[in-house]
Amino acid sequence: MKPASEHFDAIVVGAGPAGITAAKHLGQDGFKVLVIDQKKEIGSNVQCAEFVPLVISRHAMLRECDIAQQVHGIKTFINDELVNTLRAPGYVLNRGLWEQNLAQKAEAAGVSFRNATRVVDIEGKVVSVLKGTQLSQISAEYILGCDGPRSIISKKLGNVPQEMCAALQYEMLLAKPLEAAAIYFDAAYYGGYAWAFPKGKSANVGVAVHDSYKDQLKTLLADFCQKLIKRQVIQAEAGLATTGGLIPAGGLVACMANEHMLVAGDAAGCTHPITGAGIMNAVVSGHLAAMAVTMHLRSQGRDPAGKNYTQALLAEYGIRFAVASDRLVTRNQGWTNNQEEFTALIRRSWIAFPEYYAQQ
Ligand SMILES: Cc1cc2nc3c(=O)[nH]c(=O)nc-3n(C[C@H](O)[C@H](O)[C@H](O)COP(=O)(O)OP(=O)(O)OC[C@H]3O[C@@H](n4cnc5c(N)ncnc54)[C@H](O)[C@@H]3O)c2cc1C
């Protein structure tokens, strides 16, 4: 590997919510920070249904324009029957706008961004990046892997590929306004569920299934849309936008950090194994990562970022995700076409039901 041409206090790989949050805090703490992302534009082509709990405001400031709609809760349907309405107020975001604003705040704190640039390798503190056909090397005292579900940094830390769900989503025009987010369980969606999250006049309508069933996504989503059209939830128009992607379902990765590298957000498995929610966890883990790296850099490495960060992440998510992973494994093993048994299975494995919390 060639010697590095530039040196930073911290390099953040990935400009999603985890990476931008971490970079902003490190910039505000006075460090020289570079964020690298393979996307041409921050906030473009977000792979997300954009639902966040209201309490995200404790961790991230939202402007009015960042919120597409506020919802009062989540309705759960099993086998097409409404079985629960959970009072869990939240927002459906204009996530792209929010991320762009977050990046502007990071830039204002002195952070540099390099877009359309892919990290292809890491050796020690040296990062190899590819921009077009040009390969170059950049180094940093600390490298933060906020590079999503297929993280190159997680792999470098020795983690094996995680359990994943695959998702496909259309933005559809609504037939009438919806006040709640809706989740649909059906035996056809093995390992996952379908959803309709309203954004004013439209909604993010999608299906997620276990990764091994990803070939069925297009058909499943078409059928789900037909069902919603019949019920006059959405209009029979073509989708306004299409997105999709992978959602980690394996819980926290085994190794979250070492002495010069850590992972945050999806790269660290900070996505709730049962719900697939990862936006707020990306923000929280990005902030925790920045705090640990700040202590590390200020103490010239005497305060071990890796150990402090791992402890913080385990304290935040360890027990919650272990419970969720346990419910996920039991649910997927017991998946059944028998409607009564399926309903009972979902009640034991979905966060809206008391049965989820009642087990050991
Ligand atoms: C279809 C779908 C729907 C979802 N819906 C919700 C939801 O409603 N609510 C919720 O809370 N969560 C949802 N999630 C999960 C949520 O999107 C993620 O948990 C969240 O985006 C994680 O943020 P992050 O910053 O860790 O990673 P990401 O947002 O994935 O950002 C990672 C960034 O790293 C960049 N990158 C990756 N590799 C490299 C590389 N080698 N070099 C340079 N750059 C790189 C990528 O371009 C990307 O910008 C959904 C996920 C999917 C796929």
C-alpha cells in the first residue's frame, strides 16, 4: 500500500445518519474530520420507510420541513385483521432533507466531505479510496465505519456477514389521509412484514422478508399494493418512487471496535432485530462513537475508544437486542401457514403485544 497523501484526526466512512452525526460531534470538538461516501449527493436515494419515534428529538433536531407527517401510533394487522393500535407517536421523515441539513451542520463545524468516493480497503490507519478510476490513500488516527449493512470496516474487524432482511418499497399516492403507521403480518412475508407509513398525500408502502426470500419481493409488494388499492387505502396509480435494501436483523456485531477502528449504525448491527428500526439507533451510536473517539484523541490514546465505545453500545442495546433476537429466532423457526397459530406466534414476537415482554 502506498503512503497516505493526507492525514486526519478521524475518517468517517459513510454519510448516513450514523456517520454525519459522529462527524458533526467530532468537528464540534475541534478535530480535523473527513467524511467519505460513495454516493454523489448526501441525502439522495435514501433506502428507508422514514419512520422514527417522537423521542428522536432528544438526539436530533428536526426542522418542520424534515417531517413529512406526524403519526399518533402504529396499527398492527395480522392476516388482514386489525388486532392492535399502539400509542407510539412518531414522525415519517423527509429523510433526504434532514440528512442534507445534518451534513450542513457538520460542514459548519469544519468537517470535510468527499462524495462519489468509495473506500475499497483499510490497512492499519490507512484508508484506500477510489474516485472514478483514481486510487489514493488517506490516513487517520481513528477510522469510524458508518458504512451501512455491508460494512467493509465491520468485515475488517473480523465480523461475519449478519442475518439480513431484504426490503422493497414504493411511494404510493394515498386514497385518503392516514393518521397512523400500519404494519401487516402475513405468512407470505417470511421473516418480515409489510407496511404503509403515511407522508401526507402519499405513503411509503413496502415489504421486508428474510434475505433468502428476496426473489419474491416484487410479487409480494405487487400483491400487497393490490390489497391496499381494493381497501381504498392507496390509489391505483403508478408508484412515485421505488427503493429498497438490506436491513440487519442479527443484533449487535461481535466486535464493535479495536484500538483504531469502530463501527456504528447498521454497520454495528444497531438495527432492532424485530422492527428493523435503525435511524434513531444510528444517530445514538454515532454520537456515542464520537464521544469515545474524542476522549481517545484528547488523551493521546490513553483512553481506549474501542473499550469505552463497546461498553456504551452494550449498555444501550445489549439486553434489548438480545431479547429481540431471541424472539426473532423463535418466530422464524415457528413460522406457519396455520392462521390461528400464526396469530399467536406474532403476538409473542411483535413489540406491540404484552406477550412479547411477558416471556423469560
Ligand atoms: C427499505 C428500508 C426501510 C427502512 N425503514 C426504516 C424506518 O422506517 N425506520 C427506521 O428507523 N429505520 C428504517 N430502516 C433502517 C434504516 O434505514 C437504517 O438503520 C439506517 O439508514 C442506518 O443508518 P447508517 O448511517 O448506519 O447507514 P446508512 O444510512 O446505510 O448509510 C451508510 C452510508 O455508507 C455509504 N457507504 C457504504 N459503503 C461505502 C464504502 N465502501 N465507501 C464509501 N461509502 C460507503 C453508503 O453510500 C451510505 O450513504 C429501513 C431500511 C430499509 C432498507
